[in-house]
Amino acid sequence: MAQTAPVLDERARPTDSRLRVVLLLDVHDGEQQSFLEAYEQMRYQVSAVPGHLTDQLCQSTDDPLRWLITSEWEAPEPFLSWLDSAEHREMVRPLSKCVRDTRSLRFTVFRETFGAQSVDSVLPPRERKGTGPVALGPGPDGIIRHALTFNVKPGSEQTVADILAGYTSPASQVDETTRLVRTSLFMRGNEVVRSVEVMGDLVAALRHVAAQPEVRAVEEAINPYLEQARDLNDPLAARDFFMRAALPAVHHHARAGKPTKKAEPQRFAYTYPARSGCGAAIAEFLARQDRAAMDDPKSPLVRSTVFQREDRVVRMVDMTVPATTDPATALGVMSPRAGAVLARLIRTPPDLRDDDGRRAAMANWELTTITDRRSPQA
């Protein structure tokens, strides 16, 4: 008799964007029962969230205080929408009181096996739709780039800028394989953008920085001025903040070799006010422009990094000339045609086809540098 292929539950079939979330938790000793009661209370609430498919709670066989929660979602968008909501923060509050440390990982489902039958996603991982920007790994220089963005209360901008500019730099060496290379802080209005460059393990570096007393003092000092309250002493609340604030680097280009001392590059950053749904298109457009600039030996562009999440796009550039002397390169619009293309993706843009219009855009889009620090080894 012919063997019957196993019947698959339609909810279990891979799609182009199904998301698996893995949350590792270390529970306080003596709080296991409270942790289980909190999970029991919230799991049916989570299962009612649109886009949620299933979740599991697992306990380590080696360490009874280590737990794992995995959840599966129809796509990243419903999970991220729930993650950013006040409902989520309220829902996980009882659980967070029992936990001393967490680590969250997210994966899109690529391949599954059910008995003798396997099911693959239709598209290769980097081509799937609906998964949001794909964060870059290390560049050719071995450096990983990442950014965070958050808002402070209107009227507190100068106070926050003074706090962020005046802190003592933490130790740059994290461990034998990881070290901080550079930290750049920018502001535009009440928006703060913090860019970090790391050699080695980004997560280890961010945890190292967050644990340093000089950094904790700064974070505590700006807490009263944040538009959205946070509690970095609560592991789950801290995780939620860093996930909401994350602005991944999605494109990076750099010129081969190092600039001469005579041409030490200056760093600038710009935010691009995207039309709804155009963030990814702007990021791709800027990447193409920067790639072309790197092929031009006369271009003053030394490095560029594009950070993007949904419609939030920030581009950071290192140039050998002041940005105002070459606004086309500074903004990533190398021709009148390129200016016209970008203008279609931007909300209420000036005329980007000539330098006067580009300078007007720079005045509106440039982020002010608050501090730019390099490690001694950089």
C-alpha cells in the first residue's frame, strides 16, 4: 500500500514571513511559583492577540531557574505592534517582577520537517516580504553597527543634551573578542539617536555598556525627561525599551583604505521624513547612491551607514569636506534625477535637484552631534 503523506495543520505551514520569538529568562531564586502563576495569567491573554499562533514554556534540565518561552506569529508586524503597545507592557508586568535577566531572539521560519515530509519557505531568507529590514552583520572592517532612537519631553532638549555630552566613557574592552569602537550621539528636536560601533558580539557589548556605573548614572539622569517611561532595572521592561528603540543598520559602504591625516573625515547624520510605507525604498535608494559614490575616486564620502526601521530612516556619513560644501554627497542625491526620485519618497520635500534645495533639506534633516567618541584602540 502506498504510504499516506502526513496531513499538516494549515496553521503550521511555513509562509514567507512567519515569526518565531525565543525568550530566555533567569528567574529569581524562590520566585518560581510566582513566575508560573504570572505566566498562567498572561498566556491566554497573549493567545488572544491578533497574529499569535502558539507558544510554549520550557524549563532547563540543567538549571531550574532558567526558563524558555517560545512563541510563533503569523508575521513580524502583529508581534512588533503588540510589543510596542501599552497593553503588552501591562500584560508582562507581573512576570517581570519574578525575572532577573532576559534575552530575546527573533527568527523567521525557513524550513520545517514533519515526519517524512518537509516544507520550505518559498523565498530565500533575505528575500522574504514582510519581515522588515534585515540587520547587517559585521562590515569588511569587522565592525557591527547599530543605533537606538527615542524621544524626550519637549522643552527638555538642552538639559538632555548636556547630560548626554558630559558622561564619562565606559571601558571599551568587553572581553577577549569584543570591544566598543565608537559611539556617536545626535539630536534633532526632541529625538535622540545613539549609534554604536562594536568589534565582536553586539549583544555582549550592549549588556556590558548598560552595566557600567557611569552609563547607568546617565540613563537614570535622563529617565525623568523621556516621553515614554522606562525601568532599566526591570529586565523585561529594559528588553522592551531596547527593542522599541532599535534602529538596525541595513546598509553600510566604506572606501577601501584609510584616509590620510590631512583628510580626517567628519561625521554627519540626517533623518529622512519618509512618506507612509516608503522607509525601505528610501534606504535602498540611499544605498545605491552611496555605492556609486564609493566608486568615484573624487568623492569626499569615506563611509556611510543607513539605519532603518519601518518609516524611520537615518543616514550617517563620514566625509573629508564639510557637508555644506557638497550637499549632494551629504544627502545622497548625486544628480538632479536622483533628487527627483528621492523627493517622491519624502514628505513635503524641498527641490532636491539643485544645491540650494539640498541645503534647505540639510537644514531641516540634519541631526546635531552631541558627542562622538572613539575607543583608544580605534
